[in-house]
Amino acid sequence: MKRLAPTAGLLLSLISFQALAAEVLLTVFLDDAPLSGATVTLDERNVGKTNSLGSATAALQEGTHVMTLVADDATFPIEFSSAAEEDVEI
């Protein structure tokens, strides 16, 4: 029975990971060039900064979301919705 517990825990972890497998991909351009270093949040949670390609990704659950991009003291909120296990590109 003790050996079953770690196996069951691993199985539940894998099932949970599948439920969160969807992601949002944000790609930002300024004057036809990727915008790197812009701060990105998703539902008020810090995602990080856009990379050298102007991209940032985050895990996504179904529902309505607000992704916010902050660059050069300008803030750009982006509202969107996603279905279960749906990847979103912005």
C-alpha cells in the first residue's frame, strides 16, 4: 500500500498538468521590430518580460483574463477569454 501512494500522487500530478496544459502566447512589435523587455502580467500575476523576439508565454486556465503589457510608462490591458485546454495567441 505504501508503494501505491507515490504512484497515485504522480498520476494525479500528471492529470493536473494536463488540465493546465493550455497557454497564452503574446508577441509584441514596435515599428516592425520585436519589443523586448516589456513587463507582462496575466490576471495581476507577473509573467515576466518579453524576450528578444518580443514574446512571452504563460500557463492558462479557462475563463476570462486580462493580460497587461507595460512598456515605456505606457500600459496596454488586453482582455480575452479561453476555453478549456485552448491555447491563445495575442
